[in-house]
Amino acid sequence: SSVLLLMFTSDAKVIEQGLEGMRAIAPYYVISVFNEIFTSALSGLGDVTIPTIINVLTLCGGRVVWVMVVNSNNPTLYKIILSCPATWLMCAVLISLYYLYKTRILHSFDIINN
């Protein structure tokens, strides 16, 4: 991991912060998989508008709110980095619920079964 960072900088402080960021965010990447799967599945069903709105509001808007609220007192790089998994989780919950709602409607009209 520090080898990857050495491709961009040789500054020890930057590498230290980069490693801190990688350690902070890596365990949460599994959450983003749900966003990709459900957004892609909905796109395959022809629904791109609502998933796009959910993604933009949570992943972009949510991070702005996170940084303004959570990071307003005693700002740290770690708190900023945690905005990613926090908004991934928000997005995963909303997109999963929307997927369940959408497929339930399609099942009730027998669109998926045929």
C-alpha cells in the first residue's frame, strides 16, 4: 500500500496520511457493492432516473452535509474520509428499498415472470 502511494509522492507525512485513509475506508468498500448492483439492476429494468437521483443526493449531497455537520467541530482527515462509507450506507439502504419497491410492482403486473 505504501508502494502505491510512493508512485505519487515521496513525502513521508503524505504517505502516512494516505495509509491512514486507506485503512479507514477499506473495510467499508463492501457497502458500495450494493449500490452498484442495485443501481445496475434497476438500469437493466429501464429505470435510471430515480436511482440516479438517489445516488446524487446521497453520494454527493450527503458528503457535503457530512463535512459541514460532522466535521464542523475539530475537523480531521479521518472524519472527512468516513464521509464515504457513511454515504455509501445511506445510498445502499435507499437504493435497496427502492429496488424492492420497484420489483414488487413489476411482479404484481407479471412483467418479470414473463
